[in-house]
Amino acid sequence: MSANFQDGKNFSETSVTIYDRSKKIGGLLQTGVPNFKLDKTLLARRQTLLEQVGIRFTLRLSVDDVMLSRLLEQNDAIFLGLGAQTPRSIGLPGEILSGVEQALGWLKRINAGERESLAGQRVLVIGGGDTAMDCARAALRLGAEVSIAYRGPEECLRASPKEITLAQEERARFLLEHQPRQITRSVGAAPPPRNSLGPATGNRREDAAPTTVEFETPEGIQKIKSGRVAITRLVPIWPSTP
């Protein structure tokens, strides 16, 4: 960004360029928020409005150390708005097993147009924030039966009341006071479907083994068999055998 303010008044001479490695603007609004929750044409309209006032966009360009040094020489000021693109580990034993992934990677693929079918599967979402509600509602739209497991009582859910109500209205089941303890490989379980998701990196693996998620609840330890797991969090649960 290059600026010539002249006592902070002459903004007409300010030159602003925004660089983004993605092909569309918006960051997590574009990639992490489901389309049913945010109409992405609004982001395109915002880009048009910004371009009309003189802001330039350079997309599909990653700024590395070399380019950053060059930009520092060419501009008067630089703002780094990098966002929170890297999922955080919650330290849950087994979270790096094949078939386990972070919710953000899954939502990114859904927003990019990937439409895997979850018909006939039960899905367990681990978490209580807005991202957990997004995963649950997205899985419902893909045909799954969805449960949301949260470690605390209902009044402590971190999601907004509106998002909680929408998830309830769409028939997501809430499992409250379910503290996850570990994820392990199921013994003697059938293999997951060929389109199953891979590890937390978002890679696909056709040999990802079914897993069991163990929870601590007021009634004691409960174990739930799952086909795959995402931390905050998507867990398609393997249909139980008769």
C-alpha cells in the first residue's frame, strides 16, 4: 500500500493494492463459511465497489519473503491481514489418525463445490462454536443424520443463539457434557466407503480405518464408532451393524 496523505486530508492520492493467494477475495468468508449461510455474490459485489474507488486486487499470488522485501521497498506502508488459516490441535489422542481431519479443510472443499454424499451415514460433530454448527448443517444438507457433541452444558455453547436454534430446527441432535477423551481405531469394523476423507491434512485415503471416539459423560465413559473424524468438527459415524 502506498499513501500520500498531506496532513491526513488528501486521500484521493492514496494508492492501495491488495494481494491474495486465492482466486477470489474474502478469506475465510469465502472458503470457511458455507454458501447457505453467506451468499458469496455479496463478496464479488464488495470487490467491484472497492475497485470503483481505486483499490487494485492481485489474486492468485502468494507473497513469499523475497516479494515481501520488494513490497517493503516499493510502498510506504504494508498491512498483513493473514487471518487464521491454520487449524489448531486440541491435543486429543488419536486426532492424527487416518480418517481424522479438521473442520476447516472439509468446509473449504464443500465451498469449492465438492459434493460428497453422506446419505445413510450418521455424523458426529465435536465442538460447540459457530464452526461446529456450520459443519452440522452442511452435513445435514449432504443427507447425514447429525449429532453435535459438546463438553459443557447448553448454556455454555460458544455458538450464537441463532446458529444453535437453526441447527436444532434442522434436526441436529445435541449431546451435551460429552468431553472427548481419545480417538482409537475400531477393532473388527468394516472399512469406510471409497470416498472417505483422509487425515487432518485434508488428503484422501481409501484405506482410512474406522475409529472409535471415547467420551467422558456424567453417566460414565461412552464410546461411539465412527467412519471418520474432524476436530471442530465433523465425525461421520459408521452405521451400526444389527
